[in-house]
Amino acid sequence: MRMMTAVVALVAAALPSAPGGQVFRSAVDVASFGVTVVDRRGTLVTDLVQGDFEVLEDGRPQAVTLFARGDGGDAAPPLHLGLLFDTSGSMEESIRFSRSAAIKFLNTVQEARDITLVDFATEVRVVRYGQNDFARVVERIRARRPDGNTALYDALGVYLDGAAMEEGRRILVLYTDGGDTSSTMTYPEAQDLVRASDITIYAIGFLSHLRQSEQLQQRMKVQGLAEMSGGLAFFPTVAEDLDPTYAKIAAEIRGQYTVGFLSTNAKTDGSWRKVEIRVKRPGVKVRTRPGYFAPYRKQP
């Protein structure tokens, strides 16, 4: 297997407990879900409280023990933001506008505790910046020149591996202008990683330059990864649509709830558990990941 090249720089920061003693984490004892709620017109519903939510795990009711709103200020769980940015050779024509749109987006999500930037072509490069290092993020985005093939799934794998131990809310924004052409990881393997994570993915597929048959195939793959995580996929047809697309993603991030519970199933067998999160208010739609893998501990 070809080894991916990953240049990693970590800016460490302590993650304090949230007010009220709640600790927002992805530890094995707490099943935590990012939840987005919209009304019939697709408008975000952002005024719900903990009592509005019901949780079922494998059909059994669970008590909500962790709740927060993304726009909750200091009471919100820490936000860790990831950006997967395609710098392959096919980006030559749109790279300037794509950079500008990505930088504008990052500038609107200043509540992020840190930003992990993964730029990928044939190789994958990843660097993590703290909240006060926004200028360095911008510099890095502007410095990359489009070249090489597209190792999208490898880039996704590198990010998910590095983000696995972060506490709080983890949002990944993925931008690509085409299908994967050089990853060592396959699409089913990428699906498995997303399914096992609690990261919400917002994907932007700029696919208009591809042949019609390729567009459909890549659209299904990109959309599948995003929806599996409880996120969304966007497919702008011209580069000028990137700004409003990023604005929608920023609104989604602020409108997301964190809902968590201590499972009544004490088994540590690593099995898949189906989770359904409902809202008591009529006429709304809930979007979240469909479940999680139970913790696994080898029995003596």
C-alpha cells in the first residue's frame, strides 16, 4: 500500500468543562449526536429545549442527559472545525474563487476552538491551527498551487483519525471538484470510517465540469458520505455559488443541537446500535446520524 504523506502540526489547547459541570465529549459512556431540525420549508428550527427531544436506541427510550445548542455561546460545546480542500490539478480554473470562498467561510465561524486544514491532491497534508491563528490558515490556503490527482478518501481518513479524540462538537466541511483518482482507501472503507465517527460532514461537490455520467456517480458518493453523518451535500453549478453555499453551512453549524444519553444497554460488545431522535413539535424534520457502535471491551 502506498504510504500517504501527512505533515502534521498541532496547536494544543486545553478544553475546559462547560458551564454547569457538563463535559461535552465523545467518551465511550456517552453517546453524543449532532442534531439538525428544520420545518416543512427547510428553515432551521433553533428554539427547541431539552424536553422537546425523545431518543430511542434499538427501539428503547433513553433519557437525554446531554443537551446544548450550537448558538448557545459559552454554554455550547467547543467547536472543532475541519476543512478538506481539494488542490488537485483539475482545480486550476476555479482555485482563486474557491480559496476566496473558503476564507470568507472560515472568517464567519470564529467561534471554532481550532481549525484543521487538510489540503489534498495526490498527497495529503494536514495542519491544525488554534483559534488565534486564523491568519496562518489563510496563508496556507493561499499558498497551495493546484497539482496532481485527487486523494479524497485518503484525506478523509487522515482527518477522521486525527479528530477522533477531540472533545466537543466536530464539523467537517469537504470541498472537491471531482471524483477520487488516487486514494489507497476505497469508497466502502471511507463509508465505514464515517459510520464509526460522530463527525458531521458538509460536502461541497463542484462537479459541473465532469461528464454527465460521472457527475451522477460522484454526486451519489459525496452525498452518501454527508448524509450518513447527519450533514448535507451541496452541488453548486458555478463558482460564484460557493459564497452562498458556505453561508448556508455556517447557519447549519450554529443551528445544530448536541443531544447525548447514557445507554441503558450496558453490553460492551462493539455492536451497531440504531438510534432514532424525535422532536415532539409537529411538522419538523430531524437530521442526524442513524446510530453508533457500542464500546468494545474484551471479556476476560
